[in-house]
Amino acid sequence: MLPDSAAGDNAMNRKTFLIGLLLFVGLLGPASPIFAQSSPPPSEKTKQVEALVNKAAALIESKGNATFSEFRKKDTEWFHGDTYLFVYDMNLNVLLNPPFPAREGTKVAGEKDVNGKLFHEAMIQTAETKGSGWVDYMFPKPGQTQPSRKWSYVRAIKIDGVPGLVGSGFYPE
């Protein structure tokens, strides 16, 4: 049996440890991949982006890359404000990126966001393993150079028989 003072010290140490642990989890835990979100919080915007990608996927599946000219037109359901579609083949060749047309025809394998995330590879992995899903990363808004957090919804497709993905995203800030 411990003397009363030792038992009190032991209880105090446990309490201090628990407070420290709670502070660690509360302050540092959310930055850990263990606590990473796999999708944005449900909202009207997430529903709109998913619906846009699903509608575009159906068109691409039926009409192939002939649909890309429609997707490039500004002020349409496909491309307005900071909403647009992008299309890659599974080798990470950019087939469509209306606000950044210089990226079309380039290969984006190995590109990292400012936090070191291989976000293009994450999109491919999501499309290949899940068929569709959300990926978050840092990317500049159209017309800007400073990266902002972006959530993109991607879906596996066949483009004229070639496997690829179509996606669109939004900036939650």
C-alpha cells in the first residue's frame, strides 16, 4: 500500500499525463494522416460537383473525347467561375484542363503540391481502386499562383476505349 502522499502524486501524474495526451491529440492529431478526412463535409457544393462529374463521365463514355470541346466553353455548366472539368488518362497525361490549357498534352506524374502530396497519383489510385471518390490537395485557383486547399471528385472512365478519369473540384475557403 502506498502512503497517502505517494498515492496523491501518482493520481496527479496520471491526470497530468491525460491532460497532455488530450492536448496532443487535440492540437497535433488533426494534422496527422491518421485523422485525415477522406471526403469534404456534405454540402450542396459536394453534391453539385459529384453530379457534374457523373454527367460528364456518361457523356465521355458515350461520345468520347468529342465532348471535350463542349467542356472547354466558358460560362457553361461545365466551366464557370472556378468550376471546371479535367481529364487524364491512367498514365497521367492531361487530356483536358480548360483553365490551364498549357497543361493539356503534358504528363503530370511526380508533381507534388506544396505539402509534398503526389495528388495526381492519388487521383489515379482513387479512380482505379474505388471507381470514384474525393481527393484533397493544394492547388492555385484559376487566375492565381498561390495554392489553396482544393477537393476534387474523380471518376474512372473509358475515353474512346482508353482507361482514364474525369474530375472536378472546389475550393472550400
